[in-house]
Amino acid sequence: MRAAWTFLIGAVLVLGVAGTAFAHVEVSPTEVPAGGSEEFTLEAAGEKEVPATEVRLEVPEGFRVTSVPETPGWQSGQEGNSIVWSGGRIDPDEVGEFVFEAEAPATAGETTWNGFVTYEDGSVVEWTGPPDSETPASVVEVVSGPSASDEPGGETAAHEDDHTAGAAAEGLPDSGGIQPAILLLLLLATVGGAASAILLAARARLHRG
């Protein structure tokens, strides 16, 4: 009985992973800096029993497409606010990859990329739903990247670090200008004096004897 349950759970997990892997249209990277130029990759999976023959991606407002390189076996172009790849073929359970370049808007925020996949039988799957739906749209987060000096307290903290380092340097012990050579001479003089005292004491004992 336990073996049967194990097999059933494993089968459900496999089917769930397969559905996630082959039923999506996704744009990556999913996080880009505001105002920056980025190379994006669109992955479109063939999740029907017939091949997909066209992929259309709606570019969100604020993004500016700068380049759409050729994809072998496909024709690409821009139609309004969309990029369209047509004339190719994505077989069932396979994933097609399409590359394009675009500039992100200067304002940070979450952007939604709607995808539309047309199949050989004329059917169209619209990937425009919320994240928890069966056909979610792809989401790309535009983030701002302030430098350390732009962050609250960043410049003050850096100044305090420099001040601390300077204070530490000023607090280093000073040798009073005594050079190593002078210290060596003082050491030799001390040793010499001790040796002379020993010799004098020895001579005094000899005379007494």
C-alpha cells in the first residue's frame, strides 16, 4: 500500500513539473536596472499537440526596443508595441528562444509582458493572466540602483569611516625619533659596560688571592 502511494505522489509531481516546464511564455531577466539597456530572452513553449507557428510579445509602456536579431527559421518584426516572430515551428514539448534588446524606463516598478502563441490549427493561447493563473503573463521588475553615497546616510558614513581611519593613524605610538641604529648603539654600550664590570671584579679577586 505504501509503495502504491509513493508511486502516485511521484507521478503527480512529475506531471506538475512537466506542466510548469512546458506551459509558459517567459521573459528573462526578470529584474533590470532602471534606464539601462538590456538583452532579453523570450522563451515560448509548445504545449499543444500541434506545433506553434507564431509568437507575439507585447512590450510594456516605457520600454524601447532597440534591436531584434534574426532567429534561425523565423521572421521577426515590430508591429506597434509588439514584437512578432512568425513562419517558424515550435514542436510539442519543445521550447523556442527569441532574443531582443530594449532600454528600460527610468522609473522603477513592476512591468507586465503579455504573450500570445498561435498554433498550426489556428488556436491562440494568451499568456496575459495574473501570476497565480494557468496562463500567467511574464513579469519584469525595473529596479533603481543608487550608489552608496546616494543612500540615506551613505555619504556621512563614508566620511565617518575616513575620519576614524585618520584618528587611528594619529593615535599610533611615536618612537620619539629614535632610529634603530641609535638603539643598537645603546644596546652595545650597555653590554660593553656590563662586560667591563665583570672583568674588573675578576681582577680584584685575583689581586686579593
